[in-house]
Amino acid sequence: MANVQSLERALTLLNKLSEYPEGIQISRLAEQVGLTKSTVHRLLATLTNMNYTIKDEETDKYKIGLQVLFLSRNLINDINVVTIAKPFLEKLCQEVNETIHLCIEDRGEVIYIDKIESNQTIRMYSRIGSRAPIYCTAVGKVLLSGMDKDKKNETISKMKFIPKTPTTITSKEEFLEEIEKVDSQGYALDNSENEASLMCVAFPIFDHNGKIIASFSVSGPNNRVTPELIETTLIGKMKQCSIEISRNLGYSG
């Protein structure tokens, strides 16, 4: 069946607005989504009436409204891994004092489903519900390594290896070598591949069938999350955390 055009356009607006937490003016929004200003204005009028979007009268900027939060109020709570993993990840955060992310794969991308913030002065700008590429994130590499062969090949075939930093992997061949390394060592690294000067280490979370259903990472500036810290501290602590969470999900390996 063909998509209902007005509904598709309204959802496109919501997706684009989600990228602008401080709001965006209607003329720029129209440019971003490739629609006329009058069409966007008409759609936003309906969305605003239903509280899916709100308008700041002082700046004339539109942003996501609280109705979206209402729709998703039970979604994260229904993801069992979030509830089970949280106390273990909070404990890990206290021990290493760096930001922790919990992620799953969705449509060939990483989606952040939980975040535990450290009390460091330099923090990561990331949000629950935001997305990131698989090829340049440690959490993404772990999630890809757990896919079955067909899904893995399909996911990689759709990747566009866009360089985000000087160390980003930019070829399929290099990425496949990286995934082989992840498979053999049981964890993944993001060596400032997604954000400059940011180092991430990620481990898998397994379900009762031994399938990787999520991954979690420790992230921080590379002057704090150093290779020495990774080898002497993080790998051991994160591996234990991975085992504890997975066993609480029924994993027996």
C-alpha cells in the first residue's frame, strides 16, 4: 500500500524536529525536509494543536511537544534489558566515573536506550533515543558482530562509510577486519572514530539464547580513557558487568 502522503510528511517533520532540541524556524525546516513553507505551516498547525509540536513565540522556532513523550512513556520501561542492566551500569559508572551508554540496533543504526552520566566536568552530548552509525561506534561494532550472517551482510551492504574524523573506518574491507577482531576479543573500541578526541569501549549483552541483544560502552576523552586504562581496568570491569547483566537475562554461557 502507498503511504498516506500527509501522514508521511507529518512524521518526517517530527523526525527532523527531533534533531533540533532547541527548535528550528519554519523556513529552515521547510528547506531541511524539501517541502514548501506553506505545506510545512499547515502540517505544523495540526501537530501543534495536538501538542506533538510547540512554537516558541519569541523566537518563532518549533520543537517537539510533550505529546511525543506521552506516547513513549511505557516504551523504555517495556524494554526488559534497560531495567535489568541499569543497577549494574550505575555501579560501573560509579567505579570508573565515565559516561555509560546502553544501546540496541534498529534498522541498521545504533539507538541509545539508556545513559548514565558521570560527574566529570567534561561530559558527552548524547540523548536517550538518539541514533548513531554502526561502523564508527564501539557499541555498533559489538551489535553487528552478534548478527547472523545474512543480516550482517545486508547491514554492511547498505553502509556508507562517511569519514567523521581522521580515524574513521572508510572501507568495507577494513570494517570486516575490525569485526573479526571484535569477534575474537569479545569487545570493541571506538578510537575517536565518531567524535574527535573521544574514546569508547563496548561490550555485549546476551539473552537466554546466547544472542547479543544490546551493547554498553564506557566513553570519555582520550586523555582520560587511555589505552592503559582500558587494558588495566576497563576490560576487566566491563567484562564482569557484561556477564552479570547477561546472566540476569537468562544467559548461561
